[in-house]
Amino acid sequence: LSPRLRGCNLYLIGMMGSGKSAVGDALARRMGTYNFLDTDVILERAVGMSIPEIFEKEGEDAFRDAEAQVLDSVHAHVRCVIGTGGGLVTRNQNWAKLQTGLVLYLKTDPETIYKRIEGTDRPLLQTDDPLATLKDLTEERRGKYEQADVTIEVEDGMDVEAVTDMCIRML
Ligand code: S3P
């Protein structure tokens, strides 16, 4: 492993459906001594509700507060690959935690994401035109995602192993 890492955490950021969970899991396995954590999964287990249920019952603000708390707790770990919810980057205070590690942005087109997540339950995409919503969200968050240390361009049709290889090459 690159000496640049020195056991620091790797944070995967990017839009929903960009592959953070699948790539994060594969990346941690390839790196051997790293564990994979996923902020959405930790949050769901902590509150005993699914992400759509949390949005529905508590609203987005409460979800973002809880998500920030999860980040607070996971950032204290070492040698973890941490997959983050797509909107975690939008809170400035979360960047203090992200910057304690190395941040990788999985950059994907809204069209690619749309194909991948069609039929899944994403609370923010319960709109008349989910593709347009994805485009708006991607544009709105662009400046945040671009604060990453490393950007991985994920092309349509690229599989998990290929994206993981690209991540490894960038470390
Ligand atoms: C969100 C992305 C989701 C989840 C929630 C909100 C977002 O996570 O945290 O639905 O704001 O983009 P994934 O990026 O893991 O799908």
C-alpha cells in the first residue's frame, strides 16, 4: 500500500447509485487490512428503520443530523473504507471529519445512475421526473463532490472490479 495512506480511512463520496457500497466493500477486501463501513447501513441499524422510513417519519433534516452523528462515530476508527450517503457532503461540518482521511469521489453521469437505480426506493427521487431530479442534485452538489482528494470517472458499463482497480491505482 502507498505510504501516503498510513492506515488512514478512505471515504467514498458520490451520488446514490455510483457504486460506493459495492466498490467500498471490494476495495476493503483488496486492501486486506481494511474494513468496510457504510453510513446508511449503520444508521439503519442504529434506529431500526430503513432509509425511506427515516425520511418519511422524521424528515430529511433529522436524517442529515443522524447521518452527521454516524460520521462522528465512524471517523474515529482507523483502517476503514467508509461508504457515505450521497448527500453527506452537503453539510459543511461533515468535511472536518472527511478530511481526516482520503476522500475518493465516484463520479457518474445522471443517466448512468438513473439506469442503475430504476425501481429502487430512493426518497429524494419520488418526483415526477426522477432523471431531472438526479441532474439537479448532481449539479447542486458538484462543488462539494469536487472537494475530494481523488476523482474516479465511472463510465457506464464499468463493473465493480474495474472501478476498484482504478481506486487502487490512485492510492
Ligand atoms: C441520499 C443518498 C442515499 C441515502 C439517502 C439520501 C442522497 O444514500 O443516504 O437516500 O441525499 O443522495 P446512497 O448514496 O448510499 O444511495
